[in-house]
Amino acid sequence: MSQQDRSKWNKRYAEDSYSKANPITLLEDWIEEIPTGKALDVACGAGRNAIFMAQAGFQVDAIDISTEGLNKARLSASSQGFDINWIEHDFDQDYDFETDYKLIIVLCYVNLPLISRLCECLAPGGYLLCEEHLVTEREVTGPTSSSYRVASGQLRDAVSGLSILMYQESLETNDEGEQVASARVVARSNKCLLG
């Protein structure tokens, strides 16, 4: 399955069939609330959100399965003068995350056990932002397989060990006029700040 995913995403990025320049709205809306420090972008793709976090002053680790996506991300960041730690990794394999991130984002990559694990990788007071496609009976854009969507309440449950600052499930019209069903969460680590 992983090699299939890698091939699929490499093809999309090579063909430029999945290229968005602006960061996701959830990140734009919350970035100023979060103290800068180390950040992690999981399934970063071509790096638009990682670059946005670097612009905001974060030291960013960005991980993706796609060599093509990471190459595009690396070129884009370099041309703007940003030094981001780009990591090629398949999350079907274990990964030894650091545990002092001020900000972790997971956007449209459904892996609920991984999201729960990432909650432990936050520094005291660190934030996790996550947005996923939501299972719905309505006709919406995005993945057709429920494997790439979360059911109602699943995302909230995955981060239940954190303080949930915002959670919403919605059906909205995107900038292209398409209907999108989404689940979004912003949560903060409860770990004690020492000192």
C-alpha cells in the first residue's frame, strides 16, 4: 500500500495536479496565538503550510512520503530563504518523533492512531491543529473512500488527552464553489510548564 501511495503522490506532484500555494485557513487563523518554537508538519506535501510556519518564525520539520512533493517544497523554501528540515518517510513504518514541538499540524492525512501519538510529542502548552475530510452522505468534493475520511467525533476522540480549544464539523462551500465536509480541531497540551 505504501509504495502505491508514494507512486500516486509522486505522480500528482510531478504533473502539478495537486498544487496549492496558500496555507490552509485553520493554520492562518491560529498561527498568531501560538508561541514560536519548533513545529512539525505531518504529510506536508509540497510544503505550503511548512513554509508559512517558517515565515511566522517557527523552526520546521516537515515529513511526507512523496519525493516529488518534497523536492518542490525544498525548491520553494530555498528560493524564499527558508531552511526547513524536509524528511521523506512512510508512516506505515515507525518514526521516532521529537517531543518538544510548540506546534504540530496534520491536514487531510487520516491516521488516527498517529494523531493520538502526536499529542505526546507536544511541548508543554504546545498546540495541535488538525483538519480532515468528514464522512457524509452528502455529495462533496474530496476522497470518495471513507478510508480517507473521519467519522463524526473520531477526530475529537483522537486528541482527547489534550485541552480542546476548538472543534467543529461542517459542510461548507470552498473557494472553487465545491461542497466540502470537514472536521477541525485545535487542541493544546496539558503538560505542566516547568520553571
